[in-house]
Amino acid sequence: MPLPSAASRRTAYDAAVSRPARLPRSLGGRFGAAARSTGVGARNAGETLVEAVGGTVNRAIDRMLLSDERVASAAEGKQLLAGEPAETFTSDMQRVVVLAVPVVRRLARGARLAKVPWVMVASSSIAVGVAVSTGVRELRVIASLVAHRLEQATGERSDPVLVKKLAIDLYLHPKRPPRVDDGKLRFVRLTRKWVSVGVFGRKTAKRAGRALDAAERLDGSALSARWAERTR
């Protein structure tokens, strides 16, 4: 059976998390509620934001793994990411935007800005949501290539935790050889990265490209064997 074209795969990947491209009316009210609570729970909000980001990543990669489609090369992954995705705000992203409000205010206070305009807080929080949405899309494509490499090497379905671990570690540190001596999924570092990207306007495309190149070089057999040994 012929493999689906790169264009059809791009459509499938983007459609997996797509919703109508507008913010719901209720989001303004949720912004206001978040603003009123920022003085009390900024630290708790940070922890909740990490949980929200982790849940979004888990669901995106789990959906990808349930399908039979895989990214077969770094070049194909870069082509998928080069396409312009539909501008979307899923319920996950709406929650991330709201939870980012106290985190953004806390960062502004840390920068010694006495009075932070509410418009600046709102726009920065939305930018964090966009950064997370873009990052999840990048991570999903990287995870698809990681799964392909593992499955080609073993002839079996890949372990979801191993796929997520390798994809996240490569995304955070593309030049660092991946290790599987622990099963930690580094959602805290991932969240910090995307908050920084959103607040300071940084780009992640080059990092994602380097991560895809590193994923293509993975030794699927060795990594799967070490992972199986660790989990016995």
C-alpha cells in the first residue's frame, strides 16, 4: 500500500488539534478572573501551567501514536513544519493562555516593572499560548520520526513513554546524545522554554529542525534494548 503524500500527512497532523481560529467570548472573563487571583497563587499557577502543558503534549503524542502515519525522515518532518498551520485555539490552548497570566505578571515583577499594563500581560499570555501550540506541533512531528526509527528497528509498536522522553529530550537539547537511564518527562523545562519563547518573542524552528536531524540518527535498536533493560 503506497504511503500518504507529505501534503496529506500535513493535513492530518494539523487537523488532529485544529479548532475554529478565534478566541471564545468566555476567555475575556477568564482573563479577568486570572488577573484578580495573581497576587495569591502565582507559584501554584506555575505548577498548574506545567501540568496543563504536560497534558497537552501527552494527548498530542498519544493521538499520533494511535495512527499508522509516521514521519519517515528529517526532510519530511521539516516539510510538514514548513507548512502554515491553521491558526487555532483549542480548549487546551485557552487554558494555557489563562494559566500564563499570573506567570507573566510574576516575570514582569521580577524584571522590576512597577506597573505592568494589563494589555501587555494579556498579549504576552496569548503569545505564550501560541508558543505552546507551535511547540506541541513541532514536538508531535519529532515524536513521529522517533517512533518510526524505533519501530523500524524493532518491528514492534514503540513504547509511548520512550517516544515522549526521546522527543522532548531531543527538542530541548538537539546536540546532546539522548539517555534512557530514567523515565523522566521534562515538562518543567519544556514549559519554561515555551514561556520564554512567548514572552521574549524567540523562535523555535531551527531548534526543531536540529531535533529532527538528531532523531533521524537515532540507533533505535540500542535505545530500545537499553529501555527494555531499564524497565525490567
